[in-house]
Amino acid sequence: MNSAPLHWSHSAWLGAGYYQVGQAEVFHVTAPSAIPVYTRGDVSYQLSTGVALGLAGFKLSELSPPQELSTLSLAPGLQIAYSVTPHWQLKPFVHGGIGFSFTDKSKSTYLMSVGLKNVYRRSIYGLKTSFGNRLLFAKYHETKWSDDTLAILSHGVDVKLPLSFSVGATPLDLNLFLIHDLFTPQLTSRLTQLSWMMKMGFHIGHVKPVRLKLRLGLYYVAGDERLKGVRINMGFPF
């Protein structure tokens, strides 16, 4: 297995929640990944705030709250969702910005990523089902651009259950998903050297489509000893 260390800036691409990387335990908070701003025909232009906060001192085993702000990153981005067919969407995206590590004498780091998402939606046995893939490449720059490129290949399935309930006057629905990730800090590593993660979780949101598709849920991560724990999701991330 590839033993190259993960950099703190990778949390901007790996999502919100609890992380244990080596002996360090950090809780990361990120903003929603895609906000639609303009749609014309089969093309939707979406912006990402790219805000991520790292909170150190969090101990999952003791349920103790974070003690300090350890990192802050601002990496806004643009995603274009193109509907190839009524069931199939392609989503190229790019992000770029800057991050700060306050535990390392306020050291600044430049961040960037590019990638492509692929989503196919069908009704299977009466259940609304989505199949997704994502290929992402990310780098960071401190005194120079990192020698390693974080590459993530993800594929997953998301199923909407025939279950509806309300909180007050707001009807909600429930989705379950399963995602498998292959990732490596080295772009040229062989496939057998890639670390992997399996993510199982749920998310809850509005039944009817809305402009801001706000959803919230949790998922459990297993499979790679360098990254484990419980994280937050804002819907099927494809």
C-alpha cells in the first residue's frame, strides 16, 4: 500500500467530518459543494464556496469538542452540469484558492483541483436510483508545488426509499448510498498501490426539487487505516 502522507489540504476534497490521519484527530467543516446560479437548456452553471475549517483537539473516543481552529481553506470553484440525455449528466469542475495552517506558524498553502463527475439516474423496481462516478486530481503548493498529486477515483450508488415524512409542514425523503473510493497521493502509482475507502450512509432532504438542494446526512468510512471515522454529507456527492 502507498505510504505517502496525506496533507491537511486534502480534506477540502475528501469532505466534512471527523478524520484520524496517523495520530492526529481533526474535525473538518465544509460548505455545500455546488450552488446552481444559472441554467440554460441542458447546461447548468454551479458555484462552490470552497470553504473548509479544520478544528483540532477533537477526540472521538471521548466525545470531547474541538479545542482550536487548526486550518482554514478558501477554494471556490465552478462546476458545469451538462445533461447528455434525460437520465445522464456529465459535470466537469475546477477549484482553486488558498489555505492557512495556524498550527504551523500560519503557513499558507495554495490549493487546486480539476475533475469530472458522471451521474446516471433510472428507476429500478420502482426505486429512484443514481449511479455516480468521479475522477479528481488535486495539488497543493507551499514552498513549491507538491511532488505528489492526489488522485481519487470514486463510484457509487444512491437509492431513494419509498418513505416520506414531514418535519412541521416540510415533507422530507430518505436516501441510502454506498460509495467506493480509490485514491493515492502519487498519480503514477500502480493500481495495486492505491488505498481504498468504502462509505456507507444516508441523507435527508426536501421531497420536491428546489433551487438549493439542501440535504444532510452521515456516513461511516472504513477500509484505510489512514482515514477513518464518521463524516457529514450533503447528498450523493456526484
